[in-house]
Amino acid sequence: MHDTLPPFPLWSFREDVFVEPDTGEGVVVVHSRWEDTVLPMPAPPVVEALRRMSLGPISLGNVIRSGADRRALTALLDDLAHLVVRSFGLDREQPLVSVVPLTPQATFHLPQGPLVHPVRLSRFAVLTTDGTNYLLESPLSQHRVILHRADAIGHLGTLMRPTVPAAVGAETRSVIAFLMAAGMVVEAATGDPFQRIEFAEDNDPALTMWAPIDLMFHTRSTLGRHDQDFGVTYPLGEHGSVEPVVKDTKAGISLPRPSWDDLAEDPPFSAVVEAHRPAQTFSEEPMTLDDLGTLLYRTARVRALNGSPSTAATQTTSDRPCPTSGDLHELELYAVVDRCAGLARGVYHYDPYHHRLTALDGDPDELLASANLASRPPVLLMITARFRRLSWKYNGLGYSLVLTDAGALVQTLSLAGTAMGLAGCRVDGPDIDASAHVFGLDWRTESSVCGYAVGHAQPVVVGDGFPVNDADWPMLAAALLA
């Protein structure tokens, strides 16, 4: 046996695989999450091996005796490789490490020769636990590695830095071989001790700009490289969200409402799009309560309730000017007011159902300072997300939808504000601890995702730039708005 091969190889199917022999039709149907595979009925020992693999890890030698049956089973498993979990153990009964395929394209090939170059755990590998086992995953891999026993973690310790496989024990070499086949361990390009040890993933231009957590988020919030439940799955049950369609707030300050006739004075939409420019600095001129009320009414108010006329019903959704995922509208707006005629300086929550502001006890300076802008805006609109408005319905892409919805809301605020003669800029990277403290929130259930500073811009000189594609349109649009 080669020194990189496991002591006791064990085989099984993914937990969602079901093997169904159909003697009447003379076939075996292998059901999986991706497809149903119909196979000609093999010899009874091969059928028994398939059946036992669907129950858990087995040693094939315990059920397959003849060479012909072994070859037939090997051919079948080659065709079903994306359903086969490869494991090995230090004894014949208990697996130490298992490699689970995550996609129909997953392939698993143990190293064919001795590992002579240094190896290391991939910098993209992420270790977690499900409460029973350790799990090792990577956005670059189409497998999940399960470490069934605590002593398996000890083998990972040798891989925190480049390690020559020949310098470790046979058991660790077996772990390394499995992790390499699963894409969790990478091998250096050379083993020359007089040259710098380099790994391809560290110099690959497609990877060097990715942080591991960002690439993992990308692959897990999209389809194609994982086996998690995804989309509208109602992971918490179909009874409805634990969060109401709007937050229950105290009576507050009623905001002015624009009339439809007021909107008729808006400039053309194309002029608004072309004239919009992010504000670089804000003037000392305050906003007015009319400005703030009109902006919030045009962008974030509740226009109608869907499913129920009650805001307390768990199935109620809402229609608002800004689009969102499934009409769930998980985003909340908080106004951090520095200077606004008709409104005291302070912190407020916006109630989109009653179109009013509720004063909070927080200190506006804490958030105005954390926004890190060149000048203080009259009003900083902080956007938070009530995550459970989405998580009861969606699996896998919930936070991705939050970011998409936040972008849509910021764009709506930007365009409506430009039409009103206001200026603003997006605030990225909010301080979630500061906002939770100021707004009195539990950041785990509702947290800031971005902000929008709004007011009157300080006049700036626009650089000449390099004109491309009707570069004079913004100036023409600005003149029209003026």
C-alpha cells in the first residue's frame, strides 16, 4: 500500500441518496438531490454494497468478494462519483475523515505518487463545527471535509505552515492525501530548500484580491458550488416572519407629506439621473422638516399592506416606493439629525406606516463621527436590516438580498433627493456596535448595513476629466435643475 493511501478506506453515499432496487424492471434507481439515476440490475453482492453504502460508511471488502463483482462496483461508483462519500479510519468501523461531494461536478482523486513538496492548509479553508463534528470547507472546493474525531484536528496543526509530508507520521500523511484530494491542502510548486516556498493560490491573479471570507460569502449566497438548501425554503416554517411588517413604535412627530401636485414640478427623470453627483462636502445650510418628510415619504413610506390589513399579522407584507425582495421590506431608516429647521438635533426612528419620527435617547455625535465624512451632513440616514424578516423565508441568500435591497434604497434616496434639489452621498462600512448602542438595538437581529448622508452640497469645481459618451449631459441636466 502506498504511504499516502488511507489505512482503512470506507465508502458511503451522501445522506440524501436512496438506493431502490426494482426487480420487476431489472434496474436499480439511485435517487439523489440532483437526479434519479437508473442502472441495469447488477449482481446481488453489488446491489447489497450499494444498499449498505446508503446506510453509512462501509469497507467494500466486507461485502464484495469476487474480482468480477469488484470491477462491476468500481465501474458503477465511477459513474456515481459525485454521490460517493470517501472516508478512512484507523480501524475498520469508525471513520476519522470523510470527504462529501457538494456538486454534480465534484471529483475526488487521491495523489498517485509520494508527496515530496511542502504542503499547507489552503488559506481559503474555513473550519467550523455543526455541534457534532468539525467541518472544513473552502469556496475553491466542491467538497466538504468532515473530521469525525477530536484527534483529527491534531493533524491540521502541522499544516498551519509549509510542511514536508515525509517529516510527519503515516496517519497524518493519509489525512493530508484526503485533504489534498478535497482541495483543502495545497502543494508548493517546488521543494528546493534554497528557494522561497511558493503556493499557486498566493500568486494567482484571480485569487490574490479575494479575502477568504468574501469569496466564501460569494459562493454560498449563489448557486453552483455548494449543497445547502437555497432560495425560498421557509427554514423556520411557513407560519410567517417573527418580525412584523413594521416595527411597533411609540407615537412621535408627524412628518409633512407632499401632494401629488408638488411632484409635478419635478425635473425630467433623465435630467435627474444625469445631474446626480455624490456630495463631496456639505454646506452649513440646514435641511427643513419639509425636506426630510418629503424625501422619506417619496422613498420609504408604506403605500399598501398585502395579505392582511393588520401590521401585526405574521404573513403581512407591504408595498413601498423602493423595490425589495418578496415585498418583505426588512430595511429600517433612522435619522441622525445635526441641523434641520423644525426638528431638534437628535436621533430618530422613521415609522413608514404612520409617516412619523420617534425620538430616541442616543447621541447623534457618536454616529456622525463614525460616518467619517469630510463635513457633517445636516441629516445622516442610517439603514438597518431586520434580518429575520428574510431568514424565515429564504435560505442561503438572505444577507445577499439585504445588500441588494440596501443598494436599491440608496439609489431611490439619491434620485428623489436630486429631484428635490438636495445632495447626498452613500456611507459605507457603518460601525455596527455604535449604531446598535445609539439606536438601542441587538445587532444580531437588527444591524446597520449602510447609510445615506443628505443635505445641501458645498459648490465644487468639477475637473475636466476625459470626455466620453456625451460628457456634457450632466452639465446640461444641472442647468435644467437650477
